[in-house]
Amino acid sequence: MRFGSAQDRIEFVRQRIRQLGFNSFSYTATRTSAHRKTMFVLTSYESQSWLTRYFRERYFELDPRVALASPTGLPFLWNTVDMRADLPRAQMRSERLGSLIDMLEATGRKSGILTQMPLPEPELSASLCFNSEIGNPRWMTESIVAETLMFAHTIHEFIWTHAKSVIGMTPAQQHRVTLSELQHAVLKAVVQGQRDKEIAYFLGLSPHNVDYHLRRLRQLFNVRNRVQLINVAKAYVS
């Protein structure tokens, strides 16, 4: 879909967020190194005062929604009632988390969906959080979760394709990896979505050999899992 201006695109996204049943949405990209953490926050669809307080109080350091979300892109459904029920026993941490939950509820963020999207480098991550004022999480049906997840993928792909250099989160340039003919064949099969058993069958390998080559490819590309491998390897099999 083409938009006449950036504002048209923002209004379309806001409308879609409301259609899905949410009141606000945040996107955070994080680069973590040994010495520092750099964060980019999309501010177009979230309250400025909310974001200011959330980061001023450093709630992102202990937010259980972020901690419990799968790093592979699976949706994590949350609500403040469950968050409050799961408060830790440690008094100081419990008080800080309680303050976060109070702020969520006071600002109409009582339930929602958070998903973490994989990025090409191990030190990079992106979190997308959809927030609703509805307290009972039962409103988030399977169809709503599926539609929200598809929408989240679309937003994530757009940002990472068009805005990564602007926000200063561009992945570091990787050296060209030299692959053998067999490694290239395995890599191509992975990018095409083949499972390990399929790769073994079509390439005449044992499951053990396929596992070995996949581990070796992850080492060569300096990634931790299959999703990250696919992201960084597309240029080698195009």
C-alpha cells in the first residue's frame, strides 16, 4: 500500500491499531554490548508522557512482559491482573514492579500482546507491544492474536528495511563468509524453509551431518538460532 505522506501512513497504522482492539503501540529496538545499551523508541503511536516516565524510571530493566516474551517472535499475551499476582517476594523489586503495574492500569494499559522480533545480529533485538484498556484478557481471541502478529511483522519489516540507518541501528558490516558447495546447499535449503529431515533427504546426508553443518553455519555467521541465520544468509543464496 502506498501513502501520500508519512502522516498518512501514521494515521493508517493508528486506525489499524484501533481496529484490532488496542489503544496504543510501542516499538523498541535495542543494541546491547558489553559496555552499553542503545535503544530506539518509535514515538508515533504511544503517549510521550508515558514513554518519558517508563524510561526515566528505567522500568524496561524489570518489565516482566519483556522478560517473558519469546525471542523467536511468538506472541506473549499479558494482563495486569496476572502481573500483580506474580509479583516477586523480594520487597524492593516487588515495590518497583507494583509501581509499574499501577502506572499501566492508571493509563489504560491493562492487557495486550508483546512480541520480540529476531534481528540479523545477536546483540540486536526489537520489541513490539500492543496495549489495551480492556482488563479481561479473554477478548484477545486466536484470530485477533493472529492478525496482530501479522501486523507486527509488517511494521517490523518496514522499519528495519526503511529506517534502520536513520535510527542508528544499522547492523555492522559483516565480512564475506566463504562457504563450501555443500554448506551453500544446506544454507539455501534453510532459507527456503526446509526442515532438517528434508535437507537430509534431498542432499543425501544423515541427520547428524545436517545438524553439524547447521551448527557450523551458525558459527560462521555469528548467530544464535535458525531465524537469525536465515536473516543474515539471504544475500548468499539470492
